[in-house]
Amino acid sequence: MSTTTQAVTAREPEIRCEGLVRVFASHGVEVQALQGLDLTIGAGELVAVVGASGSGKSTLLTILSGLDLPTAGRARVAGHDLTTMGARERLTFRRRSVGFVWQQTGRNLLPFLSAQENVEAVTAIARTTRRRERAARAVELLDLLGVADVRDERPARLSGGQQQRVAIAVALANEPRVLLADEPTGELDEAASVGVLEAMRTVNEARGVTTLVVTHDASVSSHVRRTVQIRDGRTSTEVLRSTHVDEHGREHTIAQEYAVLDRAGRLQLPAAFTEALDLRERVRLGLEPDHVTVRPDGRAPDRPASDDPPGDGARPDDEEPR
Ligand SMILES: Nc1ncnc2c1ncn2[C@@H]1O[C@H](COP(=O)(O)OP(=O)(O)OP(=O)(O)O)[C@@H](O)[C@H]1O
Ligand SMILES: [Mg+2]
């Protein structure tokens, strides 16, 4: 291993969740929104989170933003332990360490302030920027997100895509280490969505802010290097994309899908695999020099005795040693 690799692995990840559980009780029924979720994200990464409706994506982001607490498990974000921090640290964490963008464009911006005033208001409340510098810093951010030309407009006069880009500027105003966005393109058409995702990539690269973006849209993965899939409240698979240049100078993107292995050695097999080989209840594992095999149990499914093939009279019980 080179020393560079060692240095990178030794650095504390910017987001680390271990065995996160969140149980909601509503009308006497328990809903396990997160069921032991593990997730590690390094500083400066841009990661997409995908998953079916109800899989726990918003629950995860709400916990990471410090707005909600897990029922069990641990979560560290930007050097803060979310499960043990007190009220005062939580407030500072929410104001300075994380920025948040919601799906509903109307929820991100104050309607009676212009785009620029929306950004300035955040730094004024948190007192992170001196009064004289506020305007210049706001314009710089709006410029980075490609919406400096509409800085004097109120949200109602902006398109959905422009509103979300201003919302990202607002989320970044206090220079947080982590940017969390819950379906920021959910209300936008295809073209506007691409614009917003490209804007997020730009700020990720320009500012090095660790970014987690939740989306329903599977095509989003083509904009990011790493996509994490959540299934039933757990991270189940990840897709990593890398770009290679071949001997003719052509760029190729390679996408490789991985299953997520947790600290206890558990992994979730994709439904397509379990269905194709009818894997159920238990499987046979084998250790090979460089891989592990998973085989069907090999037993006939439970059926009434009359269904047994003729001639197959042997019963496992008869063979038991006494
Ligand atoms: N405050 C709450 N009270 C009760 N149940 C909740 C609450 N919040 C979420 N849930 C439940 O937890 C589960 C996960 O919800 P969550 O909103 O995290 O899913 P999601 O992946 O964000 O879905 P979507 O893609 O539809 O936004 C769902 O079954 C949901 O009904
Ligand atoms: Mg959601």
C-alpha cells in the first residue's frame, strides 16, 4: 500500500452511520424506517442516494441534518456525534456544519426577499460573515450557481430550476462542510433537473463540500461517481463509476455494481438474483480462494407427502444416527 492510500484511509470520514435504526409509532403501529443502516462517506465526495418510495431516504437525511434523532445506532457528521450532542451544539451544527435543500421549491426560500437577500439573511442570522462582506459573498455564490443575473428577483419570478439553484446558494451561505439535498429535482422537468445536478457537481468540485443528494431518478447516477441504493431501511447496493481513456484517447465510463457488506458480515442479495435461483430461507455458502459462492439449499420445497416423487421413500429421520 502506498502512503497516500494510508493517509486517505486514516482520515475520519465526513459522514459515518453505523447500525442506524429509526422506528416511528403511528396509530399504534410501528414503522421501521431505518433498520440498521451503515454508510460511510469521505470528505469531498458527491454521492447520490436512490431507493423506492418509503425506503427511508428522507428519514436518513433528516437525521444527518440534525433535525431528528435515531432510535438506535450511531451517526457522526462533520466531526459531530449526532446522538450525544447537546442542544447548543446541535444548533451550531445545523447552522454551520450542514446545508439543506428540500424538494419543495417553496420551502427553501423566503418569498418576500430577493434571491440575494435570501442568501444574505442566512449569514446575517448565523453571524458568519461581516456585514460589509455579505453582499459580495452572496453574489459570488449566486454566480457560481449560474443565477447571479436574477439576484434582485423574488422567488415567485424565478423558474423552478433557478429557485433550486438559489436554494443551493442559501444552503451553502454559511460554508457548511456537508450539503444534504432531499429530491431537489423532484418538482422539475428533465432539463431543469440536469441544470440543478450539474450545479451541485460544480459546487462540490469548486468548494469541496461533501454532498449527499437523494433522488427517485435512476438517471441521476450518470452524473455522480457513487450511487448508494437504500432498500428497506438499509444500504443494499452501490454503483461506482470511473472514467478511463483508451489507447485512442476515447473516454469510457465504467459502472460497477457492488453489494454492501456490513460490519457483522451481512449482505443483501438483489431480488433478481434470489428470484432467478429461487434462493429462500437458507443457502449454502462456499469459500473459494478468491470468492464466495452462494447456492440454493437443494432441498425440495415443503409439500404434502403425496406429492413426493415415486420411489423416493427415504426420510432423513430414518438416516439419523442413533
Ligand atoms: N414522522 C413519521 N411518522 C410515521 N411514519 C413515518 C414518519 N416519517 C416516515 N415514516 C415512515 O417511514 C418510512 C420511510 O419513510 P421516508 O420518508 O424516509 O421514505 P423515502 O425513502 O424518503 O420515501 P419517498 O421516496 O416517498 O420520499 C415510510 O414507511 C414512512 O411512512
Ligand atoms: Mg422522501
